[in-house]
Amino acid sequence: MVSRGSSAQQSCDRTRYELAHSAGHRSPGHQVDASSVSIHRLPSNRSLADGCCAARATLPKRLGMCDGYIAWAIIAWCAYIRTRQRSICPKGGPVNSAESDQTVPGHGAITKWDPGLTEKVIGLIRPLIKGWHRSEVRGLEKIPPGAALVVSNHSGGIFAMDVPVLATDYYERYGYNRPIVTLGFDLLFVGPTADFFRRTGFIPASRRNADEALRSGGLVVVFPGGDYDIYRPSFARNKIDFGGRNGYVEAALNAGVPIVPLVGIGGQENQLYLTRGTEVAKLLRLDKLLRSKVFPISFGFPFGLSAVIPVNVPLPTKIVMQVLEPIDVVAEFGEDPKVDEVDAHIRRVMQRALEELARERRLPVIG
């Protein structure tokens, strides 16, 4: 009779073998190209396998079950979150993380933007954005003509519509001469979809990429709250909370560009977000094992409870975004501004605007 410990070890060995085997049969497009990503790299296949194995070994003890649905949901979430960046703007750090202070020299972060492809994509998604989500973007005239750093709250879980909603109206108004450049998580730039995302305006989130995009005159969009913000519970859906991350202020100061606050409402109503799961993440040591402090639980259609998986269909919630007045940090706070003070001011401005949008809203989802 095979012991439970022996079975678990065989399962771990099998996981490592399958991941290593799949890596050996990847096409070149699936490899991480050192010339096109930031120094903040994705984990190796072996570390991902070790993470899954550790989760398998830990969960039965913690939850009192072996192969139940909850255990497998947590394992799948571990695999998902491990391949994502920890955050876009760590507290007091660079735009991406302390390890992402630069990209490989010679790589043009925004040179791959393809206005023709972007226009086609906007044409395809416009019926979804305007039909399913009945989106509005107000105040586009406030966007300055030169480079600017757009700082926004982030909503909608894995179906975040912030960038598509903004881009649809922005390109309709201003055309395709100046791109919206979005600082994105590393997973977007691995595999066959990497080129697509680069050509439609996404670049790996790093200080150097942000600086290059801003100095080239781009309109750069950053979501400081990252996953912490995007999975905020529904009862806090109208709260601006970046989780203490304020690196975006330094990014704007380094490039000498204004900060344009942007707030959105409605995206966090696409399903019922119950909790970020920070306590569960801490219990499972996901912060140390998988560099994640959240294990979000939501409720939606058609599967009910979800820990990212199974994936529920987003509700047709009305999304409204409001562009606020640009903030010249040096003009308002002096030549040597305190980052914490600037960050607090920007969040206050955004909070007031978000509360105004909330007062206009009659019902959730309907708008």
C-alpha cells in the first residue's frame, strides 16, 4: 500500500516533470526574451512546480482535506498569481518593483506600437464597450497635449475594462497620432500574445520603460493599486486605495510631466467581490511562497463562488470614467516635494471625484 506522503511526493515529481516537459516543447515565442522584458522576470518552471507542490502539501493540513474543490482552487490560484507581477507601484519604490529599475539597454519600449492594429482592435471591442458596458469617458479635453502620467483606480478583477473604456473614447476624439501606453504586468509579454500587447500600447511596468514612454511624449497609464485595488471588496468599491504604493509620483517627477488623475466607477460591480483574502494569503504564506498578498473570493454567474477560477461572466455594468484636472507637482508642492504628501493629495482629489460619481449612480450595474 502506498503511503500518503509517498503519493504526495510522486504527485510533486509528476508536476515538475510535466512543467519541464512542456517547457522543452515550447516554441521560441513562448520564451522570455531578455531583450524585451524588464529585469523583474517571471519565475522558472521549477519554482512554479515547487510552489504548486508546497501548496499541495500544505493545504490538506490547513483545510482538513486532500483533493477537494477548495484545495484545487487554491492550487490553481497559486499558479495564476505566481506568474503575475507583485505590483505596479510598490510603496516608495519604482513603478514596477525594486527589481525592475531598468530594462535591457537598447530596447525601445514603445517603438512597437502599431496604430493600424490598434485602430482595428478598438473597432472590434467598441460594441462590447458601448453596448455591454454602456461606457462614458468624461473630461477628455483636460488631457494635456504633451506627455502626461495618468493615474487611475483599477476595477473589475480579471475582466478589468479600465484601459479599453478609456482607449475607445480617447482614440475616437484624438485619433491615433499619440498612443495610450499602459504599464502592464509581465504575463502579458510572454508567449504568442506578447507581440499583440506591445503593438497595441502595453509595455512591461518598469521605471525605465515609464520614463522612456513619458519622454517620448506618450500618454502613460498606471494603476498603482494593482491587484490589491482590482480585487477590493464590493462594499469598498467606491474607495481609492493604492495599498500604500506611491512610486508613480517619483516617475512623474523624474520625467517632469504632470499627473492626470482618472477615476472610474462601475467596473467593480461586474460581480460581487467578497474579500481580497489577505488573511488566507497570509495563512498559506502566499506572500513568501508566491509573492502575493491576496487570495480574492468573489460570487458571480454562472458558477457562484470563485477564487479567480472558475471564471464567472462579468455582468453588463455601466462604466463611467472621469478625467480630472492635471496636477503639476513641482508648481503645487515646490522643487523638493514630499512623495507621501503628493500621493495623499492625489488620492483625496480622486476620492472626492469618485464620491460625486457614486452619488449620480441610481443602482448598481444599471448605473
